[in-house]
Amino acid sequence: MKPQTGTGLANGKIILAGEHAVVYHEPAIALPIDAVYVKADIVSAQIGQTIQCELYTGDVNEMPTSMAGLQFAICEAFKRASAKEVTAHTFTLSIESTIPAERGMGSSAAVSVAVVRAIFDFLDATLPEETLWDIVQGAETISHGNPSGIDTATTSGTRPVFFKKEQELQTLHLDMPAYLVIADSGVTGNTKQAVQHVSTLQERIIDPTTQETGSDAVQSIGAIVNETKEAIKEQNPQKLGQLMSENHERLQQLGVSHDVIDTLVDTAHQNNALGAKVTGGGLGGCMIALVETEEAALHLQEQFMKQGAQAVWIQSLAKKENTK
Ligand code: PMV
């Protein structure tokens, strides 16, 4: 008998504006990044429930606690797609990912999205958007504590999103003559720790000159995100770049950047980028810079690599290349 198979894909993401503030019900804008993705393949087996991925190969029921979120996604997907427990099925699930882990590119959410899609495909079941959302958000909550849902929203779609917690998702029409250069600092970020740190600053004064609290900075980021939405609508790269840099300053104030990221941001400015910022949870991870031409993007890519970046990707913001 021919083995039963299923496949699922998901892309990486970057946050263009609004990380951290989004946890406090401010808006954020995120974009799917096609250059990095996860592919999950599942095939029926004679016995057992086996998972094969970079971090672990073995029985799904014996996955390490660090992978408890993914284990939840697998068990829940089988249950919802077949009304039977995972142990009622026999399979091998393989996961391949080009999204660096813990760098703010949505790796954990994308793995869950791809896996849930593969399981539903394997079982020939229809996967409603809400079911995908529920399962992936459940997995993210186990992995990260209090996720806003922005990673779940962006890695499961193909369009830029304007996201506000507990509000209906808006997709944005992005078509700008500009390029994002995304650099992986090589330093492992820690979203959970960064989110906790920002929570301790809410009532505290973070700028003695202006007497601003962490909560004031969060609100300023919200205003930057709304202006960013306008810059996207106006197709105005200069304005977008300036807003990215203002957003970075606010995230620095909140203590979620990192020396290596700040050095890359400086490199971007020295090379005439329109703007640059940390992206995602921070405390390491990735940064993004905006430039106007492909030539400038390639030049900046080279500069970032010279500076020690672990990997650098270029994403066009023109329509045909940022939508699938
Ligand atoms: O998963 P990351 O590192 O891209 O961070 C997500 C963005 C935060 O706003 C920092 C947290 C969240 O849950 O929205």
C-alpha cells in the first residue's frame, strides 16, 4: 500500500514596527519573509510516532520540555483533525527549517504552523484559519508565556499585517521602491526575558530628563506604528526609514537592544541607510535596515557580513516580490 503523506509550509517574519508595545495593546506591523521558511513532511509508518528535526529525533511523547510547545501543536492537531489521540496514529514527521531559532524571526510559530498544516494534509482534513490560530497560539503560549499573537498571525499568512491584540487582523498593501536588509547578529535573543524586562519598567522612570516611564515609551511606539502605516500607504521610504530609527531609540530606552545590534544599526547609518532598528524580542537576534536600491542593499549586506553578522537576507518591499 502506498504510504500516506502530508506537507506543510510556513515562512519567517520580521517586525517592522511595534514589538514589545504590541504586548500592551498598541498596534504592530509585521511582514512575512520569503527568504526563510519551514517545511514539515509527514509519512505513515509501521509503528510509533516519530519526529525528526535538528534539535531532537525520537518519540513525540518523549520530546524534551524545551519543545513542549511543539509537542502540544502535534498532539492537538491530530486530535482536532481526526478526533483521535496522537497515539492512535503511526507516522514519521520531519521538519526542515532555514529560519534561525531565537532570533526574532518567528521560528517557533513557523514550525508549529508548518507542522499543523502537514498533519491536516496527512489526514486529508480541512484546516480552518481559527483552528490553525488556536493550536499555534496555544503552542506559543507554552513556549513564550504571554505572546501577543503577532508571530502566529504573520507566519501563517503571506501578506504584511497590522496587528492589534484582540482585534481583527488587517492586511496591508505594501508596495514601496525600497529594500529591507535583515541581519542576524548571531547573538541568541531571549523574547521571554525581554518581555519580562519591559514589564518591570512600565511604572518606572526610564528617562530622568523627560520623566518618561516605560509605559510612556510603549505609547510612543504605538504612535510610531500608526505613522508607519501612513508611510506605507504613502509609499514613502524616507518617512518609513526615519520612523524605524525612532522606533529603535525607543526600544533602546526599554533596554531590549544589544551592543552587537547597535553596532550593526550604526553601520547601517554610516552606509546611508534610510533607517535601521532591532526587530523582534531583542537582547540579540536580528536587526533590519531600509535602503532605496538593490545596489545599496547588496553593499549593506557586504558591510554587515564584514561586521560579523551570521547571515544577511534582502527583501524587496515592491509588491510583486513581497506577496506570493
Ligand atoms: O518572537 P519575537 O522575538 O519576534 O518577538 C515577538 C514580539 C514581542 O512583541 C517582543 C513579543 C510578543 O509576544 O508580541
